[in-house]
Amino acid sequence: MDPEVISNFLSEQREAAPEDLQQSFLTIEDYWDRKLWHQLTDVLVEYFNTIASAPQRLALFRKFILSFAEKINQLKFVSLGFLAASQCQDDNERLSFLTDLTKKVNKPSSQDAYVYALVAAAEVKLQLHDLSGARKDLDTADLILDTFDSVETEVHATFYRINASYYQANEDFGAYYKNALLYLACIDLSTLTQTDAQSRAYDLSIAALVSDAIYNFGELLLHPVLETLASTAHAWLRDLLYAFNRGDLAAYSVLEANLSKAPQLEQHKEFLYQKISLSALTEAVFRRPPHDRAMTFHTISRETNVAPAEIEILIMKALSLGLLRGSIDQVAEIARVNWVQPKVLDPGQIDGMRVRLREWDSSVNQLGNWIEGVGKDVWAA
């Protein structure tokens, strides 16, 4: 494009811009005259990030930025494209814009920018309910990301955020939970608004509870995003997660009345009771010392509130999920457990472990004293 035409275009845009942004246009024009690409790009990013620039973003991108697109950082070029796309009239126009942007950066030297643009296009396809198209773009992006030794955190964060949205739309709660946590690991939590953080904490909590693949909530319980629910109307959801983590059937009975506030929990009410029963079983085993983990079905029934006829099924479920390791004596109705899946402990559970460690220490001392007492002649020899 003719530099003179671009200069005239910038002058026209400056005159049309609000008074408080005209100085920004003078800066842009100055950098264009000197063609300092890095500085020009940074000024444009700063300008595009001002709310008042919204009416001029599309025109600037199409008539100005595209004229030197290959001379600037491709990730920043795509970022400017995202800001310009936000001004499209509807999702269809936005998808067309992002598809063109994706094609422009699909080069061997800018595959990170290509992934960045591709997942943004996938997000618009999700909004248009084109789930298969979104999955295709996300799978392509995933394959390319696997080939990188390193990539900008923002690219990974965007991928995990949109991938999580896809799985949430498909009600694949386990995959949503994994990708949503990966997204949070890629960002500074302070950059989320309080509303966004609470929404993410709520969705993660629901996913953790209703997923048939998640029985260990450690990552979520330790994540600061969960604390954003503490002073909200959804504080009970946080308490429910802690009750599940420690297999607290009494607390579950109290909190169960809140399930009707969350349709997905209400729909999975029977499954949730099975899940808390499994948690109660693993907690009952965990509380026992390693040498005393042969439990009768009657004992398990008493500690889990599960009918005696269903105890064997409960134990087999725990074994198949990898929550426990051991064996079942069906004739004697005894479960012998030699391993329990590790999990995050609350203060009460930590105190219980401290007591058991003291008991173990005491028993070791007693054994040492007994050996010393009965083996005096041996030691002397």
C-alpha cells in the first residue's frame, strides 16, 4: 500500500478520534513516518486497549496494520486482531475475520501465533454451536503445541480456557476440570474479576462433584480460587467439597438440602451419595493403622451407612477406581486393605495422623525395650 495513502488515512482517523485520543494518533503517525516496527506495535497495542478506540479498531487494522503485518511480532499482530474482532457486528462476521487472520499467520515461522488465532476461532465456533468445528481446531492446536519446546504463557492459557469451555458444553466434567485448572495455572489469579473467579470456582466445584472420574479434590481444595466462594451464596458448595474430601456423612446430610440450588447436583443426587459413601469408606480405612486394615462388612456398613447387602459392591467399586488396594474374603465377609489413595488432609485428619504417629512411636519403643529385655544374653555374647 502507498505510504502516502496510509499517512492520509491516519490523519483522517486522527481528526475523527475523540480529543483525548488524538495525541495517541500523533504518536502512531510519528512512528509510521520513522517505521520503527517494534515501537509502533507497542503504541498500537496500548491504543487498542483503550475503550475509546473501539470504533476505529477495525478500520485501523484493515487499512493500516495489515499493510505491515509481516514486519511485526506475529503474536502481537494476532492480539491486535482479537481486539479488532471484538468490534465485528456478530459472531459470523467475527468468525470470518478470525479465519482470515488464522490463514495469514499460518507459516512455519509463526506457528505459535497460528495456534493463538486458531483457538480464538474455535471459541467463536462454540458460540455458534459448531462443536465439531471447534473440536477440530482445538485438536489441531493441541498437536502443534506438543511440538513446542516453549511458548508464551498467554497462548497456553487461551488454549486451556477454550478447551475447558468445549468440554463444559459437552458435559465432560472430568476433562473440563483438568483444563480449567490448567488454565488457572497459566494466569495470575489477580487478573480475574471477582465475578469471574467466583464463576470459575463454582463451575470447578460442580465438575469435581458430578464427575465419575474425580475422587480426589486436592488441587481444587488447595487452590485460592475456591476461597472466593467463602463469602457468597455458594459458600455451601465449598463446605460440601470439604465434606466429600473427609468422607463426612453427617456433614453431607446437613448440606444435602442445598443440592436443589444446583440443577446438575440435583440430577446426580443418587451418584453423589455413592461418591460420599466411597469417600467415607476410604476415610474409615485411612483412620486405621496399617496393621489393622482387615475390616468386616458389618464394620464397613456401620461406618459408611451403606446397607450390608451392598458392601461388597461398594468395596469392589473402590478397588476398581484405584481408591483402595487389597482383597475381599467373600466367605468370611472381610475386606483386607493394604493401600489407600493419598489425598489432601484437613486439620482434623492431620491431627488424627499425628496421634497415630505417636502411637507408632510408642509401640516401637515398647518393642525395643522388650527385645532388649529378653535378649540380654545374646547382646552380651
